[in-house]
Amino acid sequence: MNDLLLLGQTLRFDADPFATAIEDAAVALTHGGVLVQGGRIAQVGDGAALKAAHPQARVVDHGDHLISSGFVDAHMHYPQTAMIASWGKRLIDWLNTYTFPEEMRFADEEYATDIAGRTLDLALAHGTTTLTSFCTIHPASVRAFFDQAAARGMAVVAGKTCMDRNAPDGLRDTAQSAYDDSKSLLETYHGKARATYAITPRFSPTSTPDQLAAMGALWAEHPEVLMQTHLSEQTDEIAWVRDLFPSARDYLDTYEQFGLLGARGLYGHAIHLEPREIDRLAEVGAAVVHCPTSNTFIGSGLFDMAGVKARGIRTGLATDTGGGSSFSMLRTMAAAYEVAQLRGTALHPAQLMWLATEGSAQALRMGGQIGSLNVGAMADIAVIDLASTPAIAQRARRADDLWEALFPTIMMGDDRAISATYVAGRRV
Ligand code: GUN
Ligand code: ZN
């Protein structure tokens, strides 16, 4: 009943291609099929065989386009959508000049609703089916985002951004109000529709120790939710953290001291890490999130993908819009490739695709549920045209295998390469 069969090339993963040989980790079929039942993936296999076995299914033939899991953006700021690509600043000046004034506007729920809807629609047009977003200090900004995501059937992660110092008037809460508002939002939204709540202290420079302790207490009371923040993005920022927290052993310790280091923690950027920080992230099973277009755009530095993966640290991939310069996870994969090249590692297209789907989903502790084309996962799907522009098409024509055909789209593709997006099996 209401079965849907998508035909095309298919790509799914049996294992992490950083830990397992590519040919064992990735399963690609040239004439594949994905059977969707009740919004979930019911079968993946040979397209003709699935068609014969399920004659009742409605068939959508995507030809030679690639059917992949939808992309999972593991760290972004929806309130920064309208100010993406703001010129000429590094992190702290960028926050003060462009970001904080824009975030002030989210006290207005109508504005927040407009930008939330705009962001979610941009994401879907780029094949991204899950966003993990910071909101602003205003509870209205959180309601707007979760409500707009629910209206689109999307799985999202978000939380009220908490800041009680080093932010302008009108953009500060308190330790108590941050606790109360976060708790109330968490209780309203977490687990409803496809929403996951993340307790969200912005970063330790904008929270007092009291506020970090309040966030840590809330997480201890609700260990089922995620916690997201920023870690070691720019060297100036790290020096500032050292001044603000003189007794902390390092940046990560400013979270650890207050109960904000854990297996459901997401630490954005994580570029300039000390050995102790790497050890602790690995020991507790926390996740770091790589935001490569942001790291080059704001001039933050070169994330050590090979080093972090070699330590077995969960790693997601993210746009970090509007510090990031693109809504596209294809552009984001390209930037991850370039950053890794600058560190002497060539990431394989399978590794890039895995990071943008399963890797991010595992960072969010949602592996097997989203970011996957495997049986049982939600049917959140991106269909990718591997010849979306003349420049890409002429290169892909030379390709001998899927990886060579896909890599030009990873490096040169954008929303024009997304020929269809499905959310829970519904085409959007
Ligand atoms: N660190 C604290 N806040 C932010 C933000 O909004 N964007 C980025 N890139 N880094 C941050
Ligand atoms: Zn961020």
C-alpha cells in the first residue's frame, strides 16, 4: 500500500570508509532501486528485481541519477541565513559586526518564522534533509524553527542559544532564564514530530561559569538530549578563553568543568586542539563537527580530519552557515577535500559522501535512523544529477567508475545537481 519504488544508481554504506576498505564499506549499484514503505526504506537492491517483486509500487525512474541518503548538516545557524557572505572579518569581529545585530531581529517571531522557513527550503533544494541549528537567545526563534521543520516533516536538531556575557544588550539572557527557557523548550519539543533538542551554550566566551553550570545541570537532568557548542575555532578566541577561565586546563575543560562534556556532545570546529582535548573527546565518545567552508571563509584554520578519524572520534560535516559560505553539502565536501589536501590527505569521494550523511548522523547519535539508505532508515533521500552543468558533464563522461563520475559533482556541484529530494518518502 502506497509503496514507492525509486530507480536509479544507488549508493549506501555498510561501514565507515575511514575504518574499512572503500570496496567493503560502500555499496553502489548502477541499476539499483529503493523501495519505500511507510516513509522508511524497506529494501535496496537491483532495480528490475525490486520492480518485479513489487508490481503494486508506484515507480519513479530517476534514470542514471544517483540516489543517496539526504545530506545531514551537523552544525549551522539558521538565524544567519540572511547575512551569509558578509565581508572582511575574522571570528570575534564578524560576530560583533554582522552576526549579533542580525540575531537581535529574532525577538520577532514573524521574522524568525520567515527565515526558518526560508532556510529549511534552501536546505531541501540543496538535498539536505536534516539541519542541526543554533537558534538565538529568543525562545521564539526555537519555536519558529521546530514548527517550520515539523510542517515540512523534517528531522532537525536545534536549541536556544544561551549567552549571558560578551554580547550586546538585547542579546543576553541569564543563567536562570537560560536554564528555564531551555528546559521549557526541551520539554515541549524533544521527541515531538522529528525534533531533537540540543542544549546550546553558544561558546564559553559568551557564558559565565554560572550559566555553563546551569546548562550542565540541565543536561544531567535530561541526558537524552544533545548538547552543541563551539570549540577551538580561532587562535584569538582560544587566547580569550584562556583569559576568561584562568583555572581551566584548556578550552575543552571550560565545558568539562561544568558537566558539558559527554557522549551526546557536539563540538563545532575543533581545529586547534591540545593532546589532552583529543584524548578526552575520544574517551567520552563525543563528536566534533568539521565546518570547512567556514574555516576558510573566516580564516580559522585547517581541521585535522585524518588525525581525528585515526583516534576514532565521531566526526560530522557541516555548513556552519552563515559563517560558512554555502548552503550546499556538495560545496562543503569540496571544501573538506581541499582542507584535507592542504594537510596532506586526499579524502576519497566515498569518505566525503559518508561524512555528509552517515558520519553526521552518527555524530548526532542518529545512525541508522537518518543519513542512511539502509533498510529501516527514514526515507530522507537526495537524488543527484552527475551531469548538472556542461563543465561537470564533460568531465563525468570520461569517468570509468562511480567514484570518478561523482567526484566532479562533489567538487563543482551545487543545488543544480539535486534533481529530487524526498522527506520521509514524500517528494518535496
Ligand atoms: N563561535 C561562536 N558563535 C559562532 C558563530 O555564530 N559562528 C561561528 N562560526 N563560530 C562561532
Ligand atoms: Zn557555529
